[in-house]
Amino acid sequence: MIHPPEYVLGIQPYVPGKPIEELERELGISDSIKLASNENPVGPSPAALKVIKDSFSDINRYPDGAGYYLRKALSDLLSVKEDEIILGNGSNELLDIAAKTYLKDGDEAVMAVPSFVVYSMAVQSVGGNPVQVPLKDYTHDLSAMADAITPKTKIIFIANPNNPTGTINKKDEFDRMMEKVSNDILVVIDEAYYEYVSGPDYADSMKYLGSEKNILVLRTFSKIYGLAGLRIGYGIAKKEILSDMNRLRAPFNTNTIAQRAALAALKDSEHVINSRNINEAGKKYLYRELESIGIKYVPTEANFIYMPIGDSMSVYNGLLKMGVIIRPMGPKAIRVTIGLPEENKRFIEALKTVVSE
Ligand SMILES: Cc1ncc(COP(=O)(O)O)c(C=O)c1O
């Protein structure tokens, strides 16, 4: 019998949102909706869809391992150099590569809880120790996170906006934290929901790119760009960090279709604006309805809403029976992705029924 190292056994496998097909098979229902994985309900950009269809005939060839055209477009858009951009098979892969690159057995990485669970998985996968700092008012407590730094700390993970609470950290608190972080620590600022943020004073992580500090900003095409199924995201960091990370990046980690679709999606600003507007309108509708039912929620800067709701599993199961898939977040909260108007309405109707029961 073969056994993995102890630290691998300590990892809890990631539990994804329930797929629609699985629910319908189990309950023998149809017409269910999924508001569980923070995908863009609008779908991908039509320009991306066209490029995807046109790319099929090339897939006998390996992709461009360096992702030249996409990195070039990102560098133009973000006003950074091409060697300051790395592509990942989802931003998720870049979290893993960052952990593999900078952590060894026994090193520590500071992160918030609850936050994106992949941070602790990435850290544990290389024998590192996650140091989890509770949120304050549903938001990363950056001052407490800075206080949690020890000589063993190598990485700090910050989700801004945070998943699952949708809250942001602002400029001042972020800058105060950065002052306390020494130059031998990597600060990973995960901005998967960056394009949805509308609140004021959102921390400007990119301003540290030209400094002595070590930052890795992560963004993705899985959320507002609507390409979650293709798995493509990117990181921005100084070239020395990326040349370390590139040692551990698989040769063809992002595929041809994903690279081309992402490039087309990046240029389709109309689709991004439309998606953001639909999200904003859905958010307002849900706030109004939740208030009228008397359900507490955390105001969000992303495309999902966190509700500290008490018995989350019975709410989750009650909604499932009505064909509405959301995400329980521990025993006392749920997270619901903002959907299309008819999906939001369906969720509210189902929630009313569950609550009245
Ligand atoms: C905060 C956060 N970071 C990263 C990811 C991973 O995104 P990707 O699809 O780019 O791997 C997610 C996905 O839900 C997320 O919520």
C-alpha cells in the first residue's frame, strides 16, 4: 500500500457547487438554476464564442506556451511590461504555483477565514502551514493579518473582494499593512472579482509593482468575462518573481482556445459593461427583496451575496428541492451568486417558501 505524506492527508478536498445535471438526476426535476459558483450568468462574450468556434481546427497543435498575444494585450491594457504577466490554467493554478515556488515544509502563509479555501489547500500541498486570521465585520482584518507575521511567514493571501463575503479592503488599510510587510514576503492579492467593484477607495494593489515589496496580483477570465469553463487567469508581478514562478509552470499550461477566447473577451468592453450593469441591477433587486423578507445580508462588491442565515443546511436543502442551487458556507451562512433577473426572482420566491416553512 502506498501512502501520501501526512500533510497531503490533512487537505480537505475542494467541494465545488453542485452541478445542475447532478441535482436534476437526483431529484428527477428539470429547469433548475445554479447560483452557486459565481459565474457570469450572461454567458461569454459573443466575440469570444466566435473565436472559440474558429479555433477548433488548430487543436492538433500545442498552444503557444508563452501566451504571447494575450500577454501582449494585457500588458497594453494594464500598462505593465509583458514579462510582468504570467498566465494560469485559471488563477487557481497561479495560487498553486506561488505556493510551490516560495514555500517549503514548515513555512507559514497568512490568510483570512472565511476566505477562498484554495489558499490553505495550496499551502498544505507543499507542507506549509496556513495561519488563519478571522475576518472582522466580514472583511479581511489586515492589521491582525500583519500582526500574524512571524519569521516563518513567506506568503500573505488577500482576496479583495473577499469570497465568500464580497467585502473589499480599502486603500488606507492596505497601505498600512504593506508598510508592515518585509521585503522577503510575497503578498498575493487575489482580485478575481476586480471588474465588479464599484465601491470607493478600493485598494490599489498595482501601485506596489514598481516597489521593493513583493506582490502578485491575480485576476481571471472566469468571472465577468464568462469563460470559467476554459480555465484561464493571469498574474501580475515583477519579472524576478515571475521568472521564479515560471520554473514551476507546466510548459503548455493554458490552452489555445482559452488564450484566444480570453483575448477576444478582453477587447469586448461592451460585454463587460453589460455584465456589470446586470449584476448591479440584480444586486439592488436582491437587497430590496431580502430586506422585505427580513433576511440579513452583507453588502457586496462582487457578483454574489453572503447571508448569515442561521441554519444554512436546511435553507440549502429546501432551496435544492425547488431546483435552486446555492452554496452553504458553514453551518450559519449561505452565499448566493447574483443571476439574471428571472433567476434572482426564482431564488427569492423559493427563499420565501423555505423561510415560511
Ligand atoms: C477569490 C477567488 N479566487 C480565485 C478563484 C479561482 O478562479 P479561476 O477560475 O480563475 O481559477 C475564485 C473562484 O471562485 C475565487 O472566488
